[in-house]
Amino acid sequence: MDRDANVVYANEAVRKAAGDDRLTLELNRFNLEFNLDPVPARGSPFASIEKTLQDTLLKLDQAAAASGAGIVPIGILPTLTTSQLGAHAMTDLPRYHALASALRHRRGEDFAIRIQGLETLDMRWGDVTLEGANTSFQFHYRVDPADFRDVWNTASLLTPLMTALAANSPLLFGRRLWQETRIPLFEQSVDSRVAHTFRARLPPRVGFGNGWLREGIHELFVEGAYLFPPLMPVMPEATAPGELGAMRLHQGSIWSWNRPIYDPADGGHIRIELRALPAGPTCADMCANAAVFIGLIEAMKPYINTIIPGLPFRYATENFYNAAHHGLEAIMLWPDIDSSTLRERTVADILGELLPMVPVGLSGLGVSASDIDRAVSIAADTLGSRQNGSRWLLDNLARLTADGSDKQAALRTLVNQYRQRALSNTPVSQWERL
């Protein structure tokens, strides 16, 4: 973005200036993706990831200066306008042109967007660049195939809680929508289904899932082949046994919030891509959220089969969308194992009860005490202050406009102040009010 907090179409120039092969061009020309090298889940993995992210963020910020821009890690840029999206905003790569064409062709009409929060967004859009308004922190966790079912189900149970804790996308086109507006925006902006047809009854390509996993990762790949027609008009070249190129290409066009990954690297392995978390506010917050997520998965997976019978999957799905809508104020249905009942509880209460389990899960992996303490401390401060990225943005926008000040000017101030704090790597729970 530039000094006026407008997007700058410079992802190719910034990538070239940075000279880092781990950078790839995203769908829209104002967005870059940084792919970290994998680290072992022992020692200080989260400190290592945090340092790499922070160092890279500052280097990218310097590289962007040549284009009159700076970098900001955020779920959706609050100052983004509709005029800054459209065909002119899309990165000129065959992959994105093919994807855009296939989705539009299957839908046969404009994409319909309706998001109702504190304010309402109701519009139609002719291409996929609305999806490119979203920026995520996508965290991959490698899983032993024998444990995949239980890890997957535990991750699905916990994703609503982590979405609420990490929320950082409350504003789109200046409107106050959901605490994590990325969720409905992504789902609706690439939805190729059309109402009043058979396809409308099929699940969306972006969604929370279709049920608790019964066996293993294979059933997810089979489900994807049955339910979703291929989008990419190419077939991978013949590959060696075990590479499964066609399946991996197809799976890459199904954007479930938790996505199964098969990778032939390192002798072949499987991962879960946890996709619901937004970019930002800081590297410290992102890595703390990832650490808490993994710690809870590891601590709770031995008990998951006694938990999920008390929570039909449709309620887990409702929990997810409640979390995206209301953030830390969300109320969820949560199983009470002791009394064999479902109870309504706040996200903050549930997370406060579960947080002491994080050290159990992480220490079982061999994660250092310093990594564990930092993650738990940051998460506890976020819960105690009730201030994540979304809450800070909304509260301060209200303050900046309380005297009737121009909203666009307030948004520019808000985003510039956010950017300064984001680059400082001070956790968002400690950010002062404007």
C-alpha cells in the first residue's frame, strides 16, 4: 500500500527487488505470498518461524519502497475500494486466467455477495478478484497417516475457537461486516453454484467440511473427486508412481478451510493445511496462534472420539460461522463431557479453560519451554484484553469517527497506524488506543 493506504499494483516489482525465491505472486497484483521452509515440530519451531517472518516482512517493506509502497500484513485492507479490483488488478499468469475463466464459465453469471454484519454489503461482481482481497496465514501441519483421522477431527473441532481468537478482517470497502469477513467473502466470491439448479445442492468449493472423518485422508480425496468437477483445463505430464499429479492439481482447486494435502516430497507424506487464520496483525500473534492451535490438537486428539459424539458436525459448522461473524464475542455449542450435554458457552470461556492444555500438547512434541510460554502468554493476553486485530480496528474506527470526522480519512489514519504497530511485532493485545 502507499502512504494514503491505497493498494499498489507492485507484487511483481517487489518480488524482483527482494530477490527471494520463496515469494510467489498472488491472484491480485497488490498481494504477495511468502512460503516458509518447513521446520521440525520440536525445539523452538515457532520462534524460528516468527523470526523468519519478521525479518522477511521488514526486508519486503524496504523492497517495496522503490515502488512507493510499504507492506502491511492484514486479513483485508480496510481502505480497499471496488475501483481497485477488477480485471486490471489480476496478476497476469496463465493459472489465474484459467481459474477465473473456469469459475465464471461454470457459474454463467456474476458472483453474488451478501454479507450482513454491523453494516451490510450486497453486490454482484463479474470476476474472481474479490477473492484476492483476502490474505491468510496458512499453516501446514505434517501428520502421521495412522493419526490422520483423529488429528483432522480435532482440528475441525478447534478451528472455530482459533478463528475467533485470530480474527483480523472486520472491514471491507469501509463497511463493518464480520469479525473475520474473509470467511464469507472467499466462499461467495468463487462460488460457481447457481441457485435453482442441481449444483446449488452440492457443497461449495470453499467450506468448512461435510462431516467428521470416519477413516482417513483417502476418503477426503475421493469426496473431492466425486463432488467437484475439475477446473484446470490441463493434465499434468506423466509422473513417477506416487506423485499423483492429477489428484494434487485437482485438490488445489478445492479450498476447504482445513485442506488435506498429499506431497510426494521426502518419500511421500500428508499434511493438514489450516487455512482459516488471517494474516497479521503481527508475526508474534500469527505464530502464537499457530502454536496454540497445534498444542491443543496434540493435547486433545487422544480424547476426540469421546468428544465428537456429543457434537453433531452441523453444530461444529455453526460454531465456525458464529466465530467468523462475532469473533471473541461468539457463543458456541460445546460438549460438556462430564454431564453428557451440549451447552452454550462463550469462546473466551472455552479457550480460557483449554489454554492450560497447550503446554501438555507442545511439550509432548518436544517444543521448548520458551516457545510454549511465549505462545500461551500472548494468547492469554488476547483473551484477557478481549483485543485481537478485529477488535482493535473496529474500536479505533469508532473513536476516529465519533466526532463526525470523514470516514475515508479515518480509515487512512487507522490503516497507517495499524501498519506501524504491525511492523513493530508488538502483540496486538498490547496496542494502545488511538
